[in-house]
Amino acid sequence: MTITTVPETPRKPGRPPSPYSARPQRTSLGRKVRDNLTGHAFLIGAVLCFVVFSWYPMIRGIVMSFQRTRRGETTWVGWDNYSRIIADPSFWTAWQNTFYFTVLALALGYVVPFFVAVLLNEFRHAKGYLRILVYLPVMLPPASALFLFKFYAYDPSEAGLFNAILKALHLPTSQWMQSPEMTMPAMVVASTWMNMGGAVLIYLASLQNIPGELYEAAELDGAGIWRRIVHVTIPQTRLILALMAMLQIVATMQLFIEPLILANGAGAEDSATSVAYLIYQHGFFQNDLNGAAALGVIMLVVLAGFSAVYVRLTAKQD
Amino acid sequence: MAQDSGTRTLISHAQLSRGRGRVIYWTLLIVVVAGFTLVFLGPLYWMVTGALKSGQEIAQTPPSLFPKDPQPQNYIDAWNNLALAKLLFNTFYYAIGAVLFQLVFDTAAAYSLSKLRPIFGNAILALMLGTLMIPAMVLIVPQYVTVIDLPIVHINLLDSPFAIWLPLVANAFNIFLLKRFFDSIPEELMAAALMDGATSLRTLWSIILPLSRPILGVVSIFAVTAVWKDFLWPKLVMPSPETRTVSVGIYAFAGGTPMNVVIAASVIAAIPTVIIFLIFQRNIMSGLTTGSIKG
């Protein structure tokens, strides 16, 4: 079922609908100009904010990436910023880490919410409670949730929550954020816990749109639960699944606050440095706003590449 | 089972309500309810009670399930040493302002695009929606440079609440949500108002807005939670200790503060959004799905 947005009936209907159901047809030139001016007057506030804080910065970012500002003097430097940024040894590490995070986050944070939604959709009881639980972490300020993970869950001693559980199960404990191998998986777990609620709710809503007859027909044909998921549930929700994959890739590529708080930025042996963190470093600590802008443009191009692949793939399906 | 006549899902009701199906269903339900409680509520319990433990108790192995000697002192220290009252007030102030600015400008824009449809309206809408494709991190540097020296007027917005309020107005998702809602309001109502000689502003105020309370509620709640959760932007544009938001303030103090006190502060910082969620969960969940399903 879609959540439709049908307005309630007006409380004061005024007079009965006029015989001229559409707009009154007086189209003198003066009237037209005035109507347009009124329309734009209503738009102006939002449009100005878009111009100043969104459209202009977009262009300015690209322009800045080809300039260099030193002691208040701005000069054109061609591709210098790009070559400097790419020559930085952290550049490739940051991209590697970011891609690794994206892949891990897709494996965990994309598959798990879908199956959680499929499971929740089968329950006839405690539905509201389970939905609230899944969404609750989304409402926490990320900084709060990450301090919880940093100090209590990923404490490398055996007093930490995860290590205490592992020890109780007689499994080897881990150094978590202090071990370069565990840094990324640990960040993915924290990030998925914080963010999966939104995806679960969106999947749940789209699962409720699947006509029940399809499942019935599949069952009559002898399809078991797994085959019904593969042949009915997934094809019926594929548009949302594709859209969410795209949104998640864009979101995870911007990985920033997890390394900043959990790993104090770069992490053990640079294992947490992300591209977004590098932008922040260059822009606001190394006083290299132009280099940071260039890195931003590179990120935009990479994400545009993903979007192009996405559009290609989804266009083929239909 | 009250709503059994509802839609059929993966597994039929009949199968779930007799014999083995029934046993499996109830076992699975109990396991999932217990598991989810542990996974999603457990960490929060750990956080609230952990902050009540003494420094010694938190470092002991194995960790204790209940604080042996609860120390509300951590919460009091957090409140006083981090000046949480001031930080919470700042965040609240930015959140309320963000709601007002978004309601006024985004509603007006959506109304214009939906009902007044001025020339170039569709092009403007397309340009607005285009910004949804641009990741926030890409814009952070040029946005910052713009805010510290606004074009033409040359005003520096650092430490001014406008640095948070105005960029939030440029929110294509809100405008899209509002416009779609306004689109569903019948044109006849507008025509009737026009026949009565009402101006566009009056029509918006007395016909459109009263019908749009649900969506206005959703936009407001999203605005509050967005400000409350945001981190990097307020960290950059609110550099002084007096103007910080609560998340940024806690982060700034985290280095030199005992970790239990940091966690206590994190708990306090999370309380407002959790309360908002528990009160408005229906609106939040419906707003979340309205935006995504139909399109």
C-alpha cells in the first residue's frame, strides 16, 4: 500500500463550484505578465538560496579546482591542483579505503535490510514495535552513536562490549579500531547499525505493493519460499532495489564521520582515511582549498560514472 | 489475528496458522523480537547504564550488566563541564529557525510551481531537482568559501545562524514533496477562490495550507532532525565555542574528557531526537516512504 497524500475535504466549501471550472479565461497581456510576476515572487526566496548555496558553489568548485589562491592573489594554474592531489600518497589509499567501505557496506547494509524487510512483512504481530526498533538508531545524532561504538563496543581491552561477548563465546577477541584489518569492517558495522532503518522502511512499503495473487500462483506452481523470493519478491521490487543501490553507493562514497570519530581520522596505518576525509584535511587543515576543490570534482566525476552505469542498466531492463 | 483479510504475502496465512507452520511462526517471531531488542535497544541500554558506572567499573572485565554503584555524577559533570545547556539551546535555536525558513520559502516555491506555474517554472524545478544528484561532500569546500564571503554583498556568515538556515532552504527534496502534495489538491478549489477575488497569497494561506497540515508536519520534523544530526557543516560554519551545536561541542571536548562523561553527554544529546521520534513516528515513517515509493 502506498501512503497516498489525498487532502481531506475542505471544512468550508465556500460557494458551489463555478460553471467555469478551470481558471477564468481572461488572457490579456497585462494579466499574463502580472500572473507570471506573482508566480516568480513566490519562487524568489527559494531560488535565491539555490543560486547562492547550491548552483553557484557547483560552478565555483570547478573554477576553484583550476585556480590557486596565495596571499589573497588568485591565479589560473591549469591542472596543477589535480596533479598535486593525485601525487599525494594518501590519494590512492583513500580511494582504496572508500571503495572497500562501499563494497563491504553494500554486502552488509544492502542485503541485510532487504531480508529484514521481507521477514518483517511476514509477521502479523509486533510489527509496529519491530519497525520502531529498526528506525530508532537513525534518529540518534551520528556523533552520539559513534562515541558509543568507539568507547564501549570497540574498546580493545576485554572490558569492551564486543570483546566481552566474543570472550564469553570462547572466540578470539580483536583490537578493533587499532587493527588495520578490522578498521573497515568495524566501521561498516557501526554505519549499518546507524543507517539501515530507512532502507528497511522503504523496502517494507514497496513489499506491501506486491499483489498477493502472484505469490498464490507461484505457490500453486510448486515454488518454495526461496523461489518465491527470487521469482516474485525481487522482480516486483527491482526498481526500488536499483534506486536504493545507487543511493547507497553515493552515500557510502561520502564516508566521513565514521573515520573522524571512530578512527580519529586516518586510523591505524591509514586504514580509515577516506576521500571525504582527505577533502576535509586538504581544505581545512592544510590550507589547500583549491586542492580540496579538485578532489571534490574528481569525486563528482566518479559518482557521475556510477550514475551513468546505473541509468544504462535500469534503462535496459524496461 | 484481526486483519487476516489483508493482502497475502510470501507465505499464506493458512499455512502460518495451523500445525507446524504455527509453531515455526511463533518461534521465529519470538527469536526476532528478542534479537532485535538486543541488537537495537541493547547498545542504547549499554550507553545509558555505562555512563552511570565509575571509571573503575567501566574498565573491569568482564563488564557488569548493571551498574553496581550508579553514579549520576557523570551526567552532572557532562551537563556542567561541557556547558550542555548552551549547546542544546544553540541546536534548538538553529532547528526552529530551519523549520521556519523552510516552511516559508519552500512552501511558497512549491505552491508557485504547482499552482501558479509561471514561465520557466519547469526549468527551475529541473535545476532544483538536479542538485539531488550532487553529493554534499563535493560542494562542501565551495559552499564554505561562499559562506565566508557572500558574492556581491561580501558578508561573512561564520558564526551566524543564517549560515545554517539559508543553505537548508535549498532543499529540493522538500520542494518536491510539497509540490506533489499541492498537485493533489483539486484545481476547482483554486478557481473558486479566484472567482471570489482572493489573491494568490490569500489562496495559499486559507485554502492550500489548511489542507496541507500533514505534509507540513513531515517537512518540519525532517528539518529539526536534519539540524540535530548534522555534523560537518555546523562544525565548519560555527567555529566559536559559543555558537557550536551539541554534536560538535561534544566532539570538541571528547579529547580531554573522561570517556564516561563523553558518553553521558552523548546520551543527553540524543534524548530530544528520540523523543521527537517516539511522538511523531507515524508521520516520520509515512513521510519517508511517500517520497520514495511512487516515483
